Amino acid sequence: MLIDSHAHLDSPRYTDDRAEMLRRCTEAGVGAVLSIGIGEGPQEMHQALDICREFNGQPGMPRLYASAGIYPHSTVDADDAAIAKLDGLLAQPEVIACGEIGLDYYHEGAAHDVQRAGLIRQLEVAAARKRPILIHCRGTNETTDAWNHLFLVLDTYWRHTGLGGVMHCFGAGWDEAKRALDMGFLISFAGNVTYAKAQNLRDVAAKVPLDGMLVETDAPWLAPGPMRGKRNEPAMVTHTAQTLAEAKGVTAEEIAATTTANFARLFKLEMELV
């Protein structure tokens, strides 16, 4: 069984066929999905939980979990009401993670100091609720500025919690991966690791230990190589798993088993409930 550790199931791109998309997921051997609760801002971060509650328990559906968080460029709206909403969502048993949160210096949006302040407030809430975090990090023109700032914040406000988290849709180098692993994070690879020009990322994946990785789609974006440019969905995570297997010199079945175990360990889930 595979787990898609990061998919935006509340995307409007699934409005017309969400149930069918989830059934295809199960048919492809993807038994669980972490539905990311950021929406288009704090006003929508409950939507991932709503989807979990709508579909969990229905025949032919994967097991759904949810997260909740305020995306870096939405931190301009991270006022007291938004933080209180986040706290309430993280208290729900289906909401197993806080995220995706972090720093994005690549796209224009919230000022960098606003992003950092918003990240710190969310780390405090996640720590109080004992929820691991899902990190989004991207630097300016592929530099490491955002990563350096991120690790400084995590060293100060997160490492001591021991809760760990996930470096989602990892796209940096081995130095950043190793620093994250040393802090107790898992490295999650998405469809971009399958792209022809992503050899550097596959080289990083080859170095990440099996017990330190996850697979994801980041659906509906980043469809893997064979479907690039099309709408992504959790069923397609099988292609990413196959690419990681080739990079690691193991079988796709071993990638599935170890990443599922890693997911269960991080989020303290009983294997039979995954």
C-alpha cells in the first residue's frame, strides 16, 4: 500500500469528479491520503477536514487524514481569529498535521518578515497541540536564503519539541536534506522528481535513507513525467514511488512499505488504521 502524504483534495479542479478521483486512488493501491488544509487562505483551511468527514468510511475510498495551516503568502491574514481557527482545527482527531506552512521567497507575496512571524505563531500552536508540521520552503531564484532563515526559526522554535515533520515537495540540495533529517524531519518527494531534468533531485533522493522519506503528489499540481501538464491526482503517486525505487536501487514495493511505515511512525498512527 502507498500513502500520498500531500494532496490538495479541496481544489476546485476536483469539484466535478472528486469521488471518482478518490476511487481511482484506491484502485491504484493508494490506501490513504493526507488532505492539505490551506485552501486559498485561512477562511478555507477547514475544507480538508470537511472532505475527510464526507468520504471516510464510504466503500471504495482511501483513508483520509487532514492538515490545517496558513500558507506563507497567506500569513498577511494570520490574525488572532485565523490563529484561533487553526488551533480549533488542530484539536480535531482527523487533523494530524499543521501545514503546509513555511517560507516562500520565490514568488511575490507576503513580505519575508511577515512570513517568518506567521510561521512562528503557527509553530507555537502546533507545539501546543502536539502536531507535526508540513513545511513548504522555496528560496529566491533557487538560492538558499529561505532555507537558512527556515532552519534558524526551526532551531529556535521547533527542534526542542521533538515532534518533527515533513519537508514537503522537496526540491533543494543534499545539504538542506541532511539538515532536515538531523532535525527529525522526513523528506517528501513529489512528481517533479520524475522529470527528465531533475537528475540532481534524484541524486538527493538516492542519499536519503529509506526510513527518512515519504512520497506525495502535491495534487492537482506537478503530475509525474508521463502525465506532465495534466491534472495530478493521488493515484499517480505510483510513478513517483517507482522513480524513487530506481534511484535507491530497491523495489517499488519496498518504497511503498517503508514510506507507509514512516508516515505511521511520524503521525503516531496504528498500522491497521492507516
